[in-house]
Amino acid sequence: MIEISSKRRCRSMKLMTLHIQNFKRLKNLDLELNGKSTVFSGINGVGKSTVLSAINYLMWPALNRLNSAQGTAFRSLSADMVHTGQQSLRLSAEFALNGQTFALQRDYTAPQPGKPARSNNQKEMYDNFIGEFVSAYLSGQANANMPLFVTYGTNRSVLDIPLRIRNRHEFSQAAALERASESSLDFRTFFEWFRNQEDLENEIKAEKQDLSYRDTSLECARAAVCAMLDGVSDLRVKRSPLRMTVNKDGAEFRVDDLSDGEKCTLALFGDLARRIAMANPHLVNPLEGEGLVLIDEIELHMHPSWQRRILGALRITFPNIQFIVTTHSPQVLSEVDANCNLFSLELAETGITAVPYTVYGWDSNGILNAAMETPSRPKPVAQAFRSFYAAVDSENFDDAQHILEQLRKVVAPDDPELTGCEVRLDLEMR
């Protein structure tokens, strides 16, 4: 079993502030995050994913110098990203890193007649940030644990499970940042890493003649996966044919035979556990490693009961990670407590603004109606209930009875509000 606490702690990296100016739909957005996990909600197209993109664009130059296997999705800013009617954009942020504060900034000016486009990554800022990162975490000093950065986009449901392993990857500490900004789950690498660690675990078992030996990093992955998947245990790689399996409610399943929601969750928790274990080789419990993780549409492919649990499960499993996530789910929003920031991105006369709010502990219908301005029932049904209440208040009991009869035809007989209406009408007519 992995220990709950550890003596050697990673020195933190946290996102403190974020400024977005003239980037896509966001004209001027200032966010005070203060190193806390943060949830963004809002209607489609309001800019939730754009906030995550801004962070990725800011981090890409640093990530690419720390580990060049980053892909190109967030390498270059371009004219089509500049807010309509503007000529330039700016992205800037402040990070806490190893007890110090570092600013990062990227500027872009669109081409004008006779003038080419200009892009400026503020090289000195990035030099300072990268210099501190390398000195503190990647200089080869003993017991250094590295903060993590990784982003997961909405295409994370596809699992590439290899039939054979053709290319061998390096699983060094710096490799924890490999393809960190690609926004997709790298399940193939997780599969390869898990198999590699299992081979090492089995070798040590044989050498020590100790069948109870468990590899710490593998235990991290096993524990992380089981944190959200009900009834799942014994994650392992089998040979002939090469496959990954789990025990689910007493039966063995191939991972590729699980539901989309189960596969998406397994891949998310597994990949994050792999990366955090690689980044923190000197922690007794690598799951206590630190860093910044972005997740777009955290509730993707999840049943509402899982949506209610996902944020808490991530924060418990990875307690020192700063999560920046977006969601449309009232179940997720209801779990955002005072330890997190919660912002609603809303349209205003001056542009899109970030409005802080809280709905912790609210029921889903309350959040839909009040916070998301979305009726919890179809419009005709909601109108019928309103008409019923108006009829009762006016003592038009015959009308109320007729409306109730119509509601019984379309609403489930055990609907709590329908039952309440029946009781109220019975009491009023006595």
C-alpha cells in the first residue's frame, strides 16, 4: 500500500494570475487564481476552452525547451486568433515556482499593409523561468522532485491500445513533460510504461524471492485508476495476445471492452498517475506530487453519478495538483467548495467577463434554474406546474384538478413535485 504522507515534498509550481487580451473571443480578461484549483462554467462558445488554450500557449515555449517532444498545436500565435477589430493580442501570467514568482508573456501583432506579423515570446522571462526550473528540478541533485504540467482536451476518449510495442520510450523524470500540451491522452505510452514497470516489478520479486513486493509507481497507477472505477481492481498487462485487463466485479475484462466512460476515466487517471510518478521518483507517495493540470469538459462520457464524484476523486487522489477545468455539469458545479475558485464566463457589454460564484451543495435542479438559467423540465411541463400553482392560489380547484390530470399523463407517477401537488390540492380542498 502507498503511504498517505511523505517526508520529501516537491517544491511547488502554481498558476497565480492570468491576463488575456484580444485573444479569440476574449477581449480583456483578468483572473486571480491564487494557486487554487479552478472551475470554469458558461454557455457554449463563451470562451471556457479558450482560457485553457491561453495557458497552453503561454506554457509551450517553456515546455518545448524542457522536453522538445511537444507537438506544434500551441507553438505559434496567428492572425486568426486576434479578437475581431483588433490588431494585436497579449497573453501573460504569473507563476509561483520554487518559492519565487515568475512572469510569462507572449505578444502577437497581425500583419499590416507593408508590415509583417510580429511575435514576441519575451525571451528573458522564459529564460528566467526555465533556468529556475532546471536548476531546482532537473540538475541532477539528489532527491529532486519535479512539478508536472499536462493538459487533457475533449478528444481524450480514444484509447490507442497497441498489439505490439515497436518503439521504446525513455521514462526519465523530464519525460513526464513529453507531449504535455497535446491535449490528448497518450494511452499507448501509458500501456508501454505500465508493462515496463510490471517487468521490473516481477524481476525484483524473483530476485528478492518476495511475491508481495510492489513497485511504488505501479501502485500509484493502480490506486489512481481504482479511485473512480467502481468494483475495478487488478489492473495488469497480459501477454499472448498483448493486452491490458482489469478485474471488474469478479470477472476479467479487457480494457478495450470497457464502456467509453470507463475507458476515458481509466486513461485520464492512469496517464496522470504515470506522469506524476515519473516526475516524483523520490516521494514515498508520488501521488502527492505537485503541478498544474488542465482538463476540458471534465465530465466527458460520464454518468451523472460519476460527474458528481470526479472532481473530488481527482483532488483526493492527487491532493497537491492545481486543477484548471471546464464543465457544463451541474453535478460537477455542486462539488466545487471554498478550496476552489469557481467562475462563470458571461457575456457583458464590455465583452466576456469572469464572475465568481458558489453553488456548493446545491441540488442539480437549483443549479440548472438559478445558476445556468436552464429549465430543469421541458417548457410545456414547467408551464403546466406554474398554472397548477396559480389555480390553487386562486382557489380554482376544478382547474387545478384538470391540470393535475393532464400532468399525470406526461409525468412519472413517482415524480416528487407531482406527488407534492396532489397532496397540496387534497389539503386545500378539505
